[in-house]
Amino acid sequence: MELRRDVFQAISDPTRREIIDLLSDQSLNLNAVAGHFSITRPAISKHIKILEECGLITVKQDGRERYCRADVHKLKEIDKWLNRYRKFWNHKLDALGDFLERGENEKSSEDNPLKNK
């Protein structure tokens, strides 16, 4: 049985997010990916392995080289899942904004003695 890592744990790491950004519009070999970072190639390989296990990137062997590319379909699945919560929180924050605005308007009318006459 293959261990599948948690996608959100994988994208919580800033280096892995940068790797996904780097690979989102181009395919690069491991050396080229590692060249964009100030960490060791083995560290990059470990990040790549985690991202691959989550399905966020694909790695294809071409001769002696391994080429990596972000899997945008998996990222779209995550965005679709997050969108449900994005809508929920936007609704809640809009309601809070309306509530605070109403309270501020009521307070300003109480503070203005000319409006009460």
C-alpha cells in the first residue's frame, strides 16, 4: 500500500509552494529546479518527492534526466474545495461588515445633537 501525503501539509511549506509556482508553466529537470534555490539538491529532491506523492507534480524520466511539472488539475481540485469555504467566510465577513456599519451609523447619530432635534 502506497502512503499518500496530505496535500495541505505539502503546500504549507514555502519552498514547495515556490517549486509549484516554478513548475506551473514549464517542465524542468531536477538540476534546473535546484538551481533556483539556495538549498541542496537532496533537499530539493525530498520536496519534489513529497509533491509527487501528493499528486501536485508529475515526474517523467527522459533518458538519464527526470523532468518535473506541476499538475494543475490537482491544484484546481484544491481550489474547488477551498471555494466552498471562501464563499462561507466572505458571506460571514460581509455580514459582520454590515453589522459594524449599522452600529457605527447609529452611534454617530447619537453623538450628533443636531440630528436628534
